[in-house]
Amino acid sequence: MESVVWVFTVVLALQCGGVVGGNDVTDMDGGMNYLHRYGYVGMVRADNNMTRMDSDQTRRAIMMFQRFANLNMTGVMDDATMEKMSEPRCGVPDMNGTNSLLRRRRRYALLGSRWLIKDITYRITGYTQKLARSIVDNDIREGFKVWSDNSNLKFRQVESSDEAAHITMFFAPDDHGDRSPFDGPAGVLAHALPPAGRGETHFDDDETWTTGTFSGINLLQVAAHEFGHALGLGHSDVEEALMAPFYRGYKENFQLHSDDIQGIQILYGRPEVERPVVDPGAVVPQAPVTTPPPRVTVRAASKPPTPSSATQRTGAATAAPGSGAGPVPDRCAGYVDAITQAGGKTYAFRGGYFWELTRTGVAGGYPRKISENWSGLPNNLDGALYTREDRKTYFFKGGSYWRFSGRQPDNGYPKPIREGFKGVPDNIDAAFQWSGNGKIYFTKGDKYYRYDFETGVNTAMYPQSLSRWTGLPTAKVDAAFQWINGKTYFFKAHKTWLFDDLTMEVNAFYPQFTSTAWFGCRRGGGGGPPNRSDWIRGQPIIVVVSLVILQMSVMLSA
């Protein structure tokens, strides 16, 4: 265990070391030091000189921080970026080998270890002189309570040196023995080790610690944040979350954000509910017998459905009975007008028809007419958007939009886009909620717009060039959406692109044919058989290895 603590401390020191005068960032050098310190670029070398980075790597590192801090992603060390870097904050890095990879499917992050017990003890080994000892004890106790109120954990303070404590903490200034020295007032406020490092927590005693006031630094809120790390949580990129790295000032009666609650309950479960004692003579009502819903196993995927092994007919378009919808489209052409989720299912739209997409291709009985299945929805859509917060699906065409709850239309629609989506242009090309930051985006031509439901589009900053999304088509996209794996896909003509939120560019295995990746066809969209070597390069390594093993088995049995 000692070696584990030492290794983590060294890593923390390397990423947080070399600090000068708080987080005061005023130039490019200071900004790059900050990015190194908090894990946005590679580790510093032993001589403390930064690894050489070209301009593209620098831009990506800056954009990663801007995305995490919910800033405009310019890729430039601008005033807004340096101002954010200068804010008081926690000393734990934002990016590491664990949380940077896990964040893509959820906003909260995990540090890779957890306590194997539910009753955790703590000891304060060094107090600050800025507050009375009783006040410190109370704020620390309340800091743990916000976590125990929302999880299956209990905390108890121990004061006797005869009893070992799981988590220890103290207040100290400057160099305090863990190779991660504090930097004076209004810089790094505190830092903590994860459970693998015994959850040890340190507070900078140079700060003006206060309680119940808007002046100084609120001890309760900082302590509660650090205890999140001590329990195994990393930093969140949700601004309102307690586990966001930046100090946001005193908040009266603050509570955990839903993002914090989801994270702690993943590690330790929900609070246990004490069951009432039932009188043995009482009649206990019996719940009606019901058939449980089928259990669905969702496999974390980094790419869309693999091609179906079943042979499916891919003939030319045929005339549809009736009028209005036009000819039945060939699904293997691979073109889509819009693609989105509704009611937990994925739907692709083209012309007057739509398909339900599964992990292996198209569900049986499709395509179907839009007019007969989506009440009031027009054909030839411009775009579609599913928002995870309210679980609503929005459809766009021309200057109007429609809102659905699952497959049911909401009353009062359609409405003008200019009224419901302030700053968003008519005749959009695509709409999506980006998995990188949870924000809403619209595209039109070679431009994109970021939308906020409360403030609309910031017209001083948007639109911006679509070329900022490295690797995507720069002139226009046909559709985009966030799939059930939490990743964002873009579509144009007969191809699809997966955007990597970590590297801020298109995944190396893309583009792929939409027809083979999403519609379960045996040939690539646009005609002609798919290139087998291209298809293999697009598969996860486990798929390739499985194919090799299968081929060897066939050869040996022949």
C-alpha cells in the first residue's frame, strides 16, 4: 500500500508541481504549464522541460481544456481561457488514464479505486487557526454527510490515536510533505488522494477559510469536493456539479448535483431504506403478479452496429402504394435526411419513409411511411434532435419544428424555429447533442451553431466554421446524432463519421459506408461490393481476432 500511495503522490506532484503564485495565468507559457499540470498534455520530462509539441497538438490540448471548462473551443490561448485557468480550484488533475476515457458516456468520472467497506472513519490531524476547532469539525462532518445522504456509506470521526482511521486530513501551507506544494492564496485550494491512496486530504492553510459567508473560501464546499476524490470520484465537466474542478463561491444550502449523485451511487449504491417492522398478525397486501420485462444487455460500443451476416435483398426502389410518400427507397443506398432516437429506439428518415435501426441492421417490417406513423410530421425532413435531459425528440423542416414524446406528437406544434430556437437559422442541415460536452449544435452549410435552451445562440461567437471539427466534411453534413453508446456520428451522402471526443478529430477507422455500418447491407452504399480490407480495418481488435480464430478452426477441421 505504501508504494501505491507514493506512486500516486509522485504522479500528482508531476502534474501539479512547478506552481508559482496561485493559478495566475497571463501568457502562453503559463497556460501550457497549466495544461501539463492538470493532465491535458503529456507528462513533463525529468528535467521539467515540456515535451515538444507542434501547433496542432497545442491547439488540441487547449480545446480539450476549453471543452472541459465549457468555454468556446477556439484552440487559442485567449483571454477567456487564461481567465478560467486563473480561477481558484482543486489541485487534482482533470484528465488521467481513467476519467478521460470514462467521461464519454457520462459526465462524472471515476478515479479507478473504491473503498470495499461502507462504514468509513476519518481523523483531522492538523487544524487551521482561521476557524474554531468546533466549526472545522462541523463543516468536515457536513462535508461527508452530503455523500452519505446520497449513497450507502456512513462516516464517523475518530479522535483517539489508539483507533486507526481510514481517511486522514490536515491543513498546511506551501510544501507539506507530499511533493505537491500549495501555491499561496486563491490558487490550489486543496487536493486529495483516491481510496488507493487512503483518501488522504490536504487543505491549503494560506487560504482564508470561512463558513456561512460569501467572503473567503467556504470550507464545507471545498471539503465536500475533496471527499468526493477520497471516495473515488474524479472531476466532472458539468459546471453545476460539486465535482467540477473550479471553486464557484459560497452557495447557501448547497446540495449535490444529479451528476455527483450518479457517480457516487455507481461506486457505493443507493442509500439503504430501513424496512418497517411488520406485525406478525397483520395481513400483508400482496402485489399483483406481473411478468417482468425482458432483460436487455447493453454492450458498451465504440462504433455503430457491425454488418449483418444475413443476406438481405437490396433491389432498386419500387413504387409505393398510395400517394405522397414517393417510391420506397433502397436502404442500401445509405443516404439519410435525418437520424435520431425516440422512445429508446433509433430511427433513420429518408424522403417519406423511415427505418428502425437495431445493432445488426434494420428491424423487420421497415421501411414505413412517415405520414402513417408520425402524426403530423412532414416528409423530406431537414434534421432531427433528441435531448437527453427532457427525453424529447425535435424534428426540423424549413422554418418550422415539431416536438414528440416518443412517437407521440406534443400539442401546439409545429412552431417557428425563430421562436423556439432563438438564433438558429431556418433550413438547417443537422442537429445533435454532442457527447463531448452535452451541448446542442446545429449545422447549416459550412457553419455550425451552439445552442442553449435558456439563452439561445450566442450570436457574438457563432456561427463558426465546420472545419473546426477535424476530419468531418467541411462543406455540409446531411445528419448527425448521439447514439446509445454516448458517441456522436455524422452522415453525408452514403458515408458516416465517428467523432472522437478525446482527440477532437474523426476516429481513425472512419468514414465507413452507412449501408454496411447501420443498415446491415452486404455492400457499401453508392454501388459496388465493400472493400474487405477496409471493413476489417474498421472493426475492433476483438472482432478481427475472432475472425482469425474462426478461419483457423475451419482450416483445421477441413
